[in-house]
Amino acid sequence: MKADPKLYPYPAEGGAYSELKVLRSHAGWYIGRTFWNEEYGYGEPGSRESDYIESEMLALLALASDFVPRSCI
């Protein structure tokens, strides 16, 4: 995995977080951020900002609409 070009530095953890994007886990689709680890040179899931969503299309629509991360509710 390559580093995301739009990263937000987070020096305390030795890397940077991406912009919000649609991601997938075994539990389903969600809106979140990936974390790029500078020391080890790889990306990994960084945060989950939404509940799980039943399809990729619905997750993309939620992200394109006025999505408010659950950390801001």
C-alpha cells in the first residue's frame, strides 16, 4: 500500500491520517480514516467514524452527503 497523498500529520503516533473515505472490514462498510505509519512504511485502518453500513454504495452516498463523524455528535 502506498502513502495517501492527502495525509494529516500526527507526529505523536509517528505517521499521518488520511481524509475520510469509505473502507471495508469483515463487519461491513464504514466511513473512516487510514493511518500511514512512517517508521514502518505501511498503511492500516486508523479510525471508524461511522456505524457499519450495509453496502459500499450507501457508504459512498453517506460520505458525499452532509456526513458528520460520530466523534462530532
